[in-house]
Amino acid sequence: MIIDATQLSQFESRYRATLINSLAGIKQAFLIGTKSTAGHSNLAIFNSLIHIGANPPLWGFLCRPDTVQRDTLRNILETGQYTFNFIHQEDTEKAHQTSAKFSSEISEFDACGLTEEYLNEFPVPFVSESPIKIGMKFEEKMDISINGTILIIGSIQFIELDEQFLSLDGFVDLAKAQTLTCAGLDAYFENTLMQRLSYAKPEKWPSKL
Amino acid sequence: MIIDATQLSQFESRYRATLINSLAGIKQAFLIGTKSTAGHSNLAIFNSLIHIGANPPLWGFLCRPDTVQRDTLRNILETGQYTFNFIHQEDTEKAHQTSAKFSSEISEFDACGLTEEYLNEFPVPFVSESPIKIGMKFEEKMDISINGTILIIGSIQFIELDEQFLSLDGFVDLAKAQTLTCAGLDAYFENTLMQRLSYAKPEKWPSKL
């Protein structure tokens, strides 16, 4: 079937949001940890991790300022530091629950049953249950004027992970770490590594690594 | 183990790129089809699909102008139209092979064994083997000055998919469509839907939909 732009514009708004959001791909789910200047811990689930570059190591994520993501955004802009925490499949419901609209004074760590952890003298909390944790420093905010979303770019300060997930060539197996992926606002997936393929060259068909 | 920013900066560049790239998450893989003003078809694999908004339906992707993605970028900026084609797991090697540096005159459709298809009077080729196809119109180019990457934002013109993948509430099951996800430049995954969860509210634990 074909769904065209006119039909899209006429759909009921929640149907359209579910369609366009879920269609936009299966993505890594992760929790962003922050701390407000008043000392309140905050945790929120995101799925818009964007690899910007490896040298310097820069990652971005997209933020909608009119949602529960507002606390995360404000804390990052005020303190300049935040944490990325990949989610173990066992913690799917706890991670999903962080998307509820808790008041700013309530810590989603407490409300959702996840544990604050402080690492490497970083002042912002990590999720202890997370198999892979990354300390981030804010670098740049880009406004996407076309619809008011915001791209937050930060640099990786340090990575905490179990050595068993790291291959000799630097590859990190997020499926082996049983991390969660998601699509749209409510669908959660598990992943299986099928294969790694050799660097593609015009005269040679790719082979398994 | 902890890997800090100093260690990251001292790693051999290919090791660092593999580490930061693979760590940036499992993502939807997709092929972007374009046509040059001279009429040459082009196809290239990407994994940086970014959901910008649902109304209007806007998606972005990130582009590195110094790679094989250059043809894709030039064609989009010159013609204003392009196609997104999700990849069936069976076509992993063909899709990966589009990342080889073919000359601009060679069609990756031919070189990689994928079939051009024209739909809905759209002038740019789709991948016939793709279970989900989306016609895109260029809207905006944003330069990410921090490292020279480019965010291309476009609007969805139409979607072609099999009705069996579309739920009553608008959810599209990309795992059921056996579409491919990837991490870094060479690792490919299959996905299984674990669950969909109810809209999160502070006073209520999420339940399965």
C-alpha cells in the first residue's frame, strides 16, 4: 500500500505520530542522567543517539523542549555534564517508566527503581544497572528551526564497560551486552549479531570477519 | 574497565573509530537512492536516520562529505529528491557492498545486485527488494561546524509498505518486516520485538500493550 503526504496530513495526530515515529527505525535506547544546580538527580529515556565523529569523539542527541525531556535539557545547559547509560533488557519497564511526567523534585532513579552510581569523580549520576556507561561534556546546542527541536552535541569524557564486550579491533558488541533497542515511543526489541563484514571494495564481494 | 578521554585520543585511529562508532548504538540500516542531473542512479548505505518530527513528517540523516556519501549529497542538493529504502536481512551483503568507492558513473544498483524500481511517478529510484520504501523531498541543510558533518532534513512524500507490517494504531513493526539494523561500519543485526508498553504515568507501572 502507498500512504501519501495528503493522507499523512489527514491522519489523527496520535496515529500519525506512532506511524512516523515507529517507521523511523529501530534505535538504541539509553537513559540520560543529569543533576540540577539545586542537586536533584534526573533520569530520562531517549532513543536519538547520533554519532557525529570519532576524533574528537562527539555524539549528539535530539531533544524536544516541550516534553519531559525539559529537565534533562535545562540541567545539561546549566551544568555542562551528563551521562549516557545503555539499558539492559531486564530493565525495560523501569527505563520506560522514566518517560512519565514526574515533577522536577522527584528523582526518576527512586521512582523507577534504578540505582544512582558515581564513577571516576564525575559529579553526575550513572545508572548502576547499566552495562555500558558514558560520561559526557556539553559542547554545542543547535536549534533546528524547521520545527523547534534541538540537537545537543557533547564530547565523550570516559566510557565504563565490561571488557568482555570489547573486541580486539575496538568493536563493542551491544547485543552481547543485552542492551535494549526501541522504535517509536513504546516498542522494545532485543538484537542478535548476524555478522560483521569486511571493508567494502569495488572489485571484491564482502566476506565475513 | 574505564577508558578515559586521554586514552581515547591516544588510540590508533582505526581502533578509535571502530570503538566510538560501534558504541554509538544499534541503528536502522537503510539505502538512500538518488539520481544525478546527468541521469546516473546512485545508491548508498546509511545508518543515521533521525526522527525530527511527525507533523509535518520530517526526517534527517547525517552525511560526511569526504566519503562515498558525496554522490548522495550532491544529487540531493541538485535534484531535491531522494528515497529511503529499508533493507531486508537477506540483502545484507548487497547493501554493505554499496559502501565501496564506485566511480560516479557506475550504478550501485547494478554493481551490488539490487533492482531499480520507480513508484508513484517519483523520478528517483527505489530498491525493489526493500520491504519499506519512502520518497523524500529535501527541506534543509544544516552544517555542524564542530567537525564539518552535515545534517540533511527532508519531508516524507509517501510511504510504500505491506499492510501486514502496519498495526491498527499506526505502529510499523520493522522486526516483522525483517529489516536490518547495524552498528559501526560493519556489524549487522536482526531484531525481535519483545514488547510494547503502555504510555507512562507517574502513578502507574507500565503494562504490556
